[in-house]
Amino acid sequence: MLRNIARQVRGNIDPEELLNIAFLRLERYSAVHPVKDPHAFLLQTARNLLIDNYRREQTSARYVEELLQISEDRDETPLQDEVFASRARLERVKCGLDQLPPRTREIFLMYRLDELKCPEIARRMDLSVSAVEKHIARAMFFLTKWSEGW
């Protein structure tokens, strides 16, 4: 029986595992209904499991292809109101940056825009790392308060 199933599977699924699942199904089915030919039942159940697995794989492959196609077709252009709101927030942040003391603004921009680490900024500005961290914290606190309600 195992050789017969192995021929049908052709390496897609472990034939022993398929036969074990078929035996479990036979056990459950025979508890409720009489089974005239257990050998035939096992072979047919194994074939059905194999067909189900094939269909599941095909459906999964199509689903992945459809998702990829949808993501390629999707227009990533933001809506006009989103663009307007983003520009308004950017203007608000620019105004807030203008309110900061020059040194704090420069340190904050080095940290956020240039993505420099605090020790690098401290070396460039001839400050302690602690002083740089305080400038960054002061700027973030101010900009958070400045942008509240926006």
C-alpha cells in the first residue's frame, strides 16, 4: 500500500505521513460508519488528501501572484489633501525650528537630518556629549509643544 501511495505522490509529500493521516481518517470514519474495504478506503483517502494538497498549493500560488500584481498596480501617489496637510505640518515645524536658539537648532538638525550620533556632534561642536543630548532634548520638547494640536 505504501509503494502504491509513493508512486502517486512522486516526492511532493512524504508517503508515510500521507498514509498515517489516511489511517487516522479511517479510524474516525469507522467509529461512526461501517467500512467494507479498509484497504480501498485508505487508498482513496490518500488520493483525496493528495488532491487537496495540490489544490491548496495552486490556490496559494495564485493568491501570492494576485497580491504581487495588486501591489505593482497600486498608485502610491498621495491624495491632494494629504499633500496639503503634510506641507502645512512642514511649515509649522520650520517655524518652530526658527524659534529655537541657533546652536540648539544646528545640533538638532545634525542629529535628525544628518543622522549624526551625539559623540560625533559633540566632537564637531566642541561640546560634551551631555550638552549635545540636552540641546537635542530641549529642541524635541519645544517642537513637541509647538506642534501640539496640529
